[in-house]
Amino acid sequence: MWLGRRSARSPVPGLGVRRTGERAAFTLVELLVVIAIVGLLASLLLPALSKAKGKARSIQCLGQLRQIGLAATLYAEDHDGELPRSQHS
């Protein structure tokens, strides 16, 4: 039976005990994996944001049309039922 000193091992693979003076750093592979995951998530998120932006534009347009209709109705009530005239007609 070997009675040597037990080595301190981390429960997480790849995270061993470092000697004094060594700096903890990510490997190139770990950084590339993180960059790939962020890119994948961004590519999934951008179409959803684009769809939401288009929906917001259509809602804004409907709101503006409603305001124009309300203004025309109020004008007609104040001017004996006549709608505003265009200067181009």
C-alpha cells in the first residue's frame, strides 16, 4: 500500500490546483466555444427582434391612422358635417 501524499484534485475536470504565481486563464478552445455559443444565440435572437420591430411599426401606423380619423370626425362635427378638403383637389 502506498502511503504517499494525496494529490489535491478538483472535482471539476480541468480545474486542478495551481502553483503559486500561476495565473488562471481560459484556453483558446474554451474561448472559441464561448464565442460560437454567443454567435448561435445571437443568430436565433435577431429574426425575432426583426419581427417585433415590424409589428411595432404596423401598430404605430394603425395608431396614426386612428388619430387622423378622429381628427377628421371632430372637424366634421365642428363644420356642419363637411370633411376637410385637400388643397390638391
